[in-house]
Amino acid sequence: MARLVALLRGINLGSKRRVAMADLRALLEELGYTDVRTVLASGNAVFTGTKAKARETIEAALAERFGMEIDVVIRTMDELRGVIDADPFKGKVDDATRYFVVFLDSEPAAKPLAELAEEDFAPDAFAAVNREVYAWCPEGMQDSRLMKALGKPGLAGTATVRNWSTVNKLLE
């Protein structure tokens, strides 16, 4: 059994896609996961269980329970620690709330990643490492051309974003 992190995509951002964290915890426990905790109210759960089929199991249960298609990205705690250790902007970021990790369900597709690398997103910058894309947006994400570009389909099947503060909180 591994300690796992489930990152739910696109919930609790607007009034229509709401999932109470108590309901998420209950659902994960019903699925047989143990020591379930949610972190913040943005669709982050930490629990113990088997990684094999966790994504598919959780996505199916979310659809059945809440009537919404909710994509999930799963990482082990060791993988999450690796995300933090691989930080390509270490020492360059001065605001963890404006530094983001885009968690992908697979390695980013080469062609869209190469096309992104050709663009100038200054003052924003990004780096892809394994199944994550790190995005430093010193002026925030709301008007960031980089974040809009990273949100377009094609980079991977599923992508969900967390700021650096949340990533570190998940590891705690």
C-alpha cells in the first residue's frame, strides 16, 4: 500500500462544479482507501491505497456520485517529493502563490511542448520535467498568456494546476 495524492481537475472553482471535501473523503473511504485527508477545498486528497487503477476507480465513482465527469491525476508521495526536488526554478521564485505546477497524466506531447518553447511568454517562464510543467508567472495567472497556452488541449490527456504552496502543503 502506498501513500497517494489525488488531484481533481476543475472542481470548486465555480458554483456548478462543487464537491464538498467531506463528501470526497467519504467517497474515498467507501472505495476502500484509508487514512484519507483532504487538503484545502480545491480537490486535493491524500490517502493510503493501491495506485493501480486508482485514477479510473475514483473518476468512475465521482461520476456516479456527483453526476460530473471529473478528471483525476494520481501521484505517490514519493513522486510528489520528486516534483519538489526537481524544481527547475529553485532560488528564482519569490512568490509561491504565483509559481505553478501543471500535473499531467502522461509525459507532455513533444510537438506542442516544442511549439510552446518557441514562444516568448515573458515575464512568465516554464520548464517541463517528466509529467509536470513548472510555470513561473510573476504577475499572476489570471492574465497569463503562458497559463492560457498550457490550458489548451494537446499537451497531455489531463492536466490540473496547483500553486507551489499547495504542492508543498500536500507533501506535509
